[in-house]
Amino acid sequence: MLNPPIPHQSELEMVSLEQLVPKDHLVRKIDKVIDFEFIRDEVADLYCHDNGRPAIDPVRLFKIMLLGYIFGIKSERQLVKEIEVNIAYRWFLKMTLTEKVA
């Protein structure tokens, strides 16, 4: 007898992004060998610290553009859509699963 599948999408599971991203994924390799924190120092004088809207983190912005280049995503809109669904990209950008991309 063929039983219908039981939907499990609404179950609560405790899992971390660390567990979901394969150990040999390219973004892990990049993150292991490159420390992107130098970008903050390079662009610090371009930002006003006491005026204007809050800025997007320059390290995250650089990493987003790097993902688009490496994985051949030519459109910024498509890049945002890919980050919304790709857990490895979110891990690389140090985003949570529910954090809004743009």
C-alpha cells in the first residue's frame, strides 16, 4: 500500500548554518585563506560616522559582489535572490537564515 508522504516542513529543528554548508564548499575555502577585515580600514575615511543613513557593511558588500563574480551571477537582483536561498552564501556573508538580504 502506498501511503502519502507526511509533510515535515513545519517541524522545528535545531541546526546551525555551520552544519548545513559542506566542508569542501568553495566559500569555505575562500573564507579560510582570506581575511576580508582589511576592507573596513581601507574604506573607513569614506564613511561619515555621525551623519546620514546607516551604511551596508563594506566587508559584506564586497563579499556579495565577489560571490556574483565567482559564481557567474551577472544581475544584482539575481544575486540577491540567490543569497536568499543559498545557505552557503549566507554562511559566507555571516547572515542568519531569516535576515533580509537587501
